[in-house]
Amino acid sequence: MLKSLFAYLAVAICLALLVLTSSPYLMSKIPKSYIDYTFRYGDLYKFTNLSDYKIPVVKNCVSQRAKKPGNVNLFLLGDSNAILLNEYNFELANEYHYINFQDQFYTTLDKTKKNILIVETGERKLHLYYANVDYTENIKIVQDKNAVQTITNFKRTRLGRHFQPNTDDNLNQILFYDPVSLFVKDFKANINHKVFNRIEDSVKISSDKKYLYTTETVDPKNLHSAFRVITDEEINAITENINAVYCHYKNLGFDEVYFAAIPNKENMVEPTMGTYNHLIERLQNNKNLLSPYIDAYTLFKQSSVPLYEISDTHWNCEGQRLWTETVNSTVLAKYTK
Amino acid sequence: MLFNSLQFILFFIAITILYFKLPHKVRWGLLLAGSCYFYMAFKPSYILILVFTIVVDYFAGIYIENAVGVKRKLFLVCSLIANISVLALFKYWNFLIENLTASLSFFSLSNPFPILTIVFPIGLSFHTFQAMSYTIEVYRGHQKAEKHFGIYSLYVMFYPQLVAGPIERPQNLLPQFRTEFYWDFERVKSGLMLVAFGMFKKVVIADRLAIVVNDAYGDVNNQNGLTLVVATIFFAFQAYCDFSGYSDIAIGSARVMGFKLMENFRTPFFSRSIAELWKRWHISLSSWFKDYLYISLGGNRVALPRMYFNLFFVFLISGLWHGAKWNFVIWGALHGVYLIIGMAKDKLLPNMKLPAVLQILVTFSLFTFSLIFFRANTFTDAVSIIKKTFTLSLHAPLLVSFNANEMFFSVFLIIFLMVKERFFFAIPTQNTTRFYFLFVFILICSYLFGIFKLNQFIYFQF
């Protein structure tokens, strides 16, 4: 009897896990706090499990604080850098909306306010995004406030939104991020690192052993790398795409549309690693660029403090602060009475 | 769904427990539903191709059984054409068109047929051959047509052997779906041990050796002869561990439920001749070709030149079965030539025998040499590898991404595998305490030393 009970319980657990992890819809219902928990030591640690880099990452750099809302509704269309920000980063914004590149946001525009859109992209994804992704689909303006909604993963088919055949990443995400599992994973990773000098392919260790990088941004042959040779034709093509996005959202009713690129971690932390292609500067200085921009590259280059997490691809609290303060002081303040 | 995935572990636990908990009469339904999910985990739409094959062959079986004379043959031919057409469309169309384009361009003509941008359905050659085996056996009168559509579907789709064999025969598999298997702990232990060691072979040995192989074969021009020789030897063991590992997991997971699938590998690297190797390597495919093609062509009961031709032809087709590339055709042809030379030598010099160890080494070397064509991305690469192999310098550096420890570990794994295969082909499981210890130990080693990148099995592409 007891054996049967255990057997059925095991079946129920296995099936429940398979159903949950094969459904993007159900996975999206998992609390964000749990997802953040799995990234608590950074995304690059998550890939490698090297215990030398098991350093907690601060998730909420800005605590809840009194805002001084102005005349601006800020829309930030961005990638995983922007996920880390929240409304308290932009104290002058009357309303703050973050739209992920994978989502589609249906919104109204309050014409009594200035509606400012910042299109933020990490440098490593910049070429890829502007070459392959149509950013003009991410925000749709509606008149009816009841029609305001966000469609997550809007480019996926209806079937794709409800069924994901390969569930392993999701299973790993759900089952193996408790301290005991991490201990076992760290043990495996350390054996392979110390004995075979082998770490997860997608991650590289910096020359001074202080940072983890993503391989794709280090490898000069990779499209994501800032050390890749990039031609003027490519720069012009990307500029055209940035302009197309700029014109589209201006026509849609936004008062201003800013372009913002966040530099790759390696060429800020270890610029001697390769020959930088100056992608961001070349875009910003392109005479054909219509869009105003937020110059994170110069800002970060001048900083003397570390702006990136050790075991994460993204900026740390200082990096976020530097960038958001610039947005506050140069963009939002400009439109605030 | 890949065997080396978390998803499979959960799936396997759920299906196996439910299989024993459900009444016998509905078990086929559970297995069929599970098999559909298993296959759809690769790409859901692929299942439509399977449905087509199943429907065609199900009715073909019934019609063949009920028909007499020419009609009987006609139904068989129709079924074979339908099966081969599916294979031709998904696997060989682009190969044919590329060659047609090349041939026509020689005469300054253009090819009107388009190249198709379709993804090859995983395991298509395996389940198509299994389906063809059914209609041929019904035609030959060795197998009654299966009237139960669900059970016939399960014959084609049975998840353990759906995507990479063993390619089963209806006489062996179909009756087992009607047999009520009970929980037998001895059998379960032996099945689980096979699964565990199959997993070890795949993730610890095959996927580790694959790192060297992929680096070397991915950039042939920048490799030296020594590196390419090491990579080719590693590939022989990678291919063996990858495919026999898959077969072990398939046979083991079926055995846990009570099903007995046919053996697919029997220590092939201890073969003393290429002929013997083919009785020990991918047994279910070589016996398929022997039963349904070689014998149909006349087999051994023809004049010697014709027999040699039959042999050569069968291996040429076997090469083509592996992939729509000239390299595979050459690989098959090479094995045909090996076999013919071997048979001719036995006839002309029956008393000439090398010591056993040398015979094993020569067989392994010939087999490994043929694998250059099997693994190389292009014919030009294969030729370049052979040239570099014959001009190698032992003083050249080994250009692999392994450090000394990993190289030593890889060689140790190969030696360990060979010793294990020679002396403990099946790991004993009668002693329960020892079973638990070994089972857990193998799983721990597989986890700690395994390379987990959700690597597909090599034979899935066929």
C-alpha cells in the first residue's frame, strides 16, 4: 500500500515537472524572486559553477525611495541590462515602463506628458539585434486604456508559447539551485577545472583571474565580440536600422527616442585583450545617425571604479547608477518643469 | 528527447512505474502516448511523417496478407515505394539535386528542380527500415498482419528504439506487446545497469573524445598528421561509445519493463576480420541488409563474381543509408572491398593466419581508416587527412585542447572500456548490494566526469 502510494507520488511529481517545464506559459508564472534566486551569484557563475567566483550579485541596487515625479513618462525598451533597473532608478520619471525585446507592449500615450523612449542594447547584442530584429514591433499604441497589455515572447507561435519540447534548462532551473545542488555542481566544476583545466565552453576567465567573461564576447571571430573587425558598411547598415526605429517611434507619437548602447564588459575591464572595433563610438559619431544617444561608452571609460559584476555579464550597482544618473540628469531633467 | 537529458530521466521513471501499475490491456496505450511525447520532444511536426508511414504500412500489411499472387507483390511494392519515397524526399532529395546540378552544369544546362530547405527528421532511416521489415515479413509469410492499429503503431514508435534502433523485426517485438510482463527485480537491476553504463559510455567517453575529434575534423587544414591520427582513433571509440551507449540505454530501458530488444553491439573491436566486425557492429542493421537485400539478390547461392558484386552493392547501399554524401558511399564501398579481399584471401590462402592480436589490430586499423570518410565533412577533407596521415611526424606537437591529465584520462577510459568489454561484457547484477553500489558509483562518475551539453547521438542524423 505504502509502496503504491510512493510510486504514484513519484509519477505525479515527474509528470507535474514535465508539464510545468514544457510550458513557457506556466514557467512565466514562476515568481521572479525565485528566478532571481537562481541568478544570485551571477549568470556566468550559473553557467560555470566555479566556486572561486561564487560572489553574490546585488539585484536591487536602488531601494524604494521618495520620487520627484516630473513631466516625463519614460519607456525603456531594452535587454537584460535594463531588467535590473526599476522605477526608483528614474526618480524624475512620472511613469516608468520597461519593455523587454522579447515582449510586445500595448500602451496608451499620455499627451499631457512628455513621452520619452530609450532603446537600450548591450554592445554584444547590438549588431545582432539591429540586423535581425524589428524593434518597431515591440511597442504598439492603443487609445483604450483597457487594451493596455504585454504579450510575452510575442514572436513565438501560439504553439511555441504553450509548448516547449526541450525542457532540460527549465528543469535545471527549477530543481538544482538550492545550496546542496550548488555544492555538488561546484564540486564537479572544480574537479574539471583543476584537473583538466576545463570549464564550461561558454565562459572564459580573465587574464588576471578576477573576472568571468562570456566566450562569445571574447572571441574576435564571434559576431558578439567587440574585438571583431567591423566594416564601415556594417556601421552604416546598423545606423540605418537605428534611424528606422527612431523614425517609427517618433511617428508613433513619442516626443523623443534615444539610442543607448552598453559597452561589453571585456573591453571596459580588460581592453588589452584585443583590438577594440569602436562599434559604439563609430555609431554615435556616424553623421547619418538621426537618433540622439546616451553615451555610456565615454562615461564608463572615464570611470575609475569597477562597473561590472565579477561573475555576471551585466553592470553592477555602480554601473547602473552612473548610467541612470546620466539619464536622469541629461534626459529626464531636460523635460521636467 | 535525448537519453542524456533530465527530461528523459523523469519521463522514464513516470512511464516505467505507470506501465507496471496499469492493467495489461491498456499498457500499449500508455507506451504509444509516451512514445509520441518522446518523439515530439525533438520537433512536434515530425510526428506527421511517422503517422504517414504507420498508416501506409498498417494497411499494406493487411492487404498483403489477404491478397494472392501478383497483387500480394504489388501491395508490398507500393508499401516499399511509399517508405523509400519518404526517405528519398527528406534524406536524399538534396543530394540528388546537387549531383544533378553538377552533372547538368557540365553540359551547360541548368537544373529545374529546387533544393529543399527541410530539416531531416530524427531517426527517419531507423523507423522506416523497421516499418519495411514488417511488410516484407508479412509478404514472406513469416509474420501475421497486425490488425490492432495501436499495437502496430507502437511497433514502429516504441520509444526506446524509435530514433536510433536497434532496428527490430516484427516477429521479435510485436508479440511482446501482447505479453504481460511483471515486475522482476532481477531483470530491472540488469536493465538499469545497462542504462547506467550506456550513459557512462556516452557522456564520459564519447562526448569527451568528441572534443578532440570535432576540433581536428573541424579545421583539417590547420592540423598536423599526428593530431589527425589521434583524432581518427578517438573517433572510432567515440562512435562506438556513442552508438553502443545509445543501444545499451535503449535495450536497458526496454528490459526494465520486460521487453527484450535485439543485441546491437558485441565487442566489435575484438574482431579478427572485417566480416566478423560486421557481425558485431550495428548488428540490427547489418542483419537487416543481409536478410532483406543480400539474400534477395541471391546471397551466397550464386556464382562467385556475382556474390562479390552482391556484397559490394549491399555495402554501397549501407553507406548511402548512413547519409546522403559521397563520403558515406565511399565508406560503404571501402567496406565492400575489405570484405571481398578478405573472402578472396580465405579462398586463395586458407592457411595464412596472423597471430590473433595482429588480426585484431589490422581489423581495427582498416575500420578506423574507413572512418576518415565517415567523419570528414567533405571528400577534400578526407583526402587531406589521408595525405597528412601518411606524412605524419611523431615529433609534431599534438594540437588538441586537452591538457596532459585529460589526455591521460581519455586513454585510460579507452583501455578501461576495452578491458571491461573483454572480461565483463555484462556487469553482473545478481548481488543486490553490489548492484546498488556499482549503479550509484557509475551514475556519480557519469555526472562528475560527464560532458553535458545535450549532445545528440551521432546516429540520430541517420
